Amino acid sequence: MDGYKIATGDYIKKTAAGGDTSVGSDYPSATTDIPKVDQKKYNWLEYYKIKFKADWYTKVYGKLVLRSLVEYGFLGAYNQDRGIVPFERFFLGGDGMANYSMDGRETIALRGYPNSSLTPINELGEPIGATIYNKYSIELRYPITLKASASIYALTFLEAGSSFDTFKNYNPFALSRSAGLGLRVFMPAFGLLGIDFGYGFDGLPLPNGTLGTTPNGWETHFIIGQQF
């Protein structure tokens, strides 16, 4: 390795070229093996979750109904030295349909944006999941037909929400906003089916924690088997 052999028991340090160099017994100068540290750090997972969700349905006029929703979620750690685990985190944005994943993530719908796009990201632009989020939604619904064979209703909505990597960065007023319209069809044989067209008024999160200045624009969302 670089023309010489590292003696057994010596500590190594990563070089700028991607190789290794010996630092002898100088342990503080050695490079930390992050994957091994994380493997030991999360050998025993300790965390807790607090969630709150409230729905109100209000008759406006005739068959027109207003649905109001408030939703919060928080992921915390019992041992602050270990920190918050990278599992069971919240991923905000999109249709809210959960895809298969091994990290136990929770997908939170916020129409008008791509799936999981309103989630904190690292310096590489990869979503790392949120430990705290909030979401607000109001929706006007009007039934087109309520037959037993198929129930159909149209809707229009306003939504806003945000998510953060730590409680220290939490700002309940820094919201990503959207508006749109959609259609729901419930059939006993297939369950709930729907389609939404949402417009995102704000930009997507940047690695520095701020939002982009370009509105996200229109997004199409398909709903299958969810309760909206």
C-alpha cells in the first residue's frame, strides 16, 4: 500500500487520493470507520414517536362538505448521546402511497409535489428523512353520486406542510403550499380510486435547508386504496 506495508496494530488514515497511510500509534489522527461506528451505535435501537391527527367534516351548504385536517409527527431519542435513529423517519410530499422499504419510513401525502420531495436532504441531494413534520389541509367535497354500486365525488383542496431533520430547525410557519382539484370513486369490488391535480407554489428543499425559488408547478397523483 503506497509502497510499504502497514504494521499490525498501527492505525491508518485515509489520504486525499483515496488510499491509506500509517499513523503508527497516533490514534487521534486515525480515520474513523463511520460504517462500523454506526453499526455498533445502532446495534440497539431506542426511539419514540409522537403523532397527532385531527379531521373535521363540516356541512357548508346542501351536499357540499368541508374537510379540515391538522397533522403533526415527532421522532425522538431516549439517549441523546446515540442521537435519533435513521429509521422510522417521515417522508413528506406526493400521493402518500407507501412503497416497500426496509427502514420503516412513514410516507406523508402533500399533493402538488413529487413523492418524498419535501424531506430534508444531505449534501448529495439524497433524502434522509425528517424527525418532525406538520401538515394542514382543507378540502371541499361534493358528491356526484352516492349509489351503492359506486360513490363518486369531486373535490378541491388547499394544503401546506413542512418537515425538518431536527427540532432545533423546526419552523411551523416555513410551509410548502399547494392547491388543486381531484376526483374520487369508491366501488366495493375495487375500493377507493382517485386522481388529483395539484400545483406546488413553492420550490423544493435545498441542501442548505432552504427552499428553492422556482415553484414546483403541476403534479398528477393517483390514489389507490387510501382514505382521503
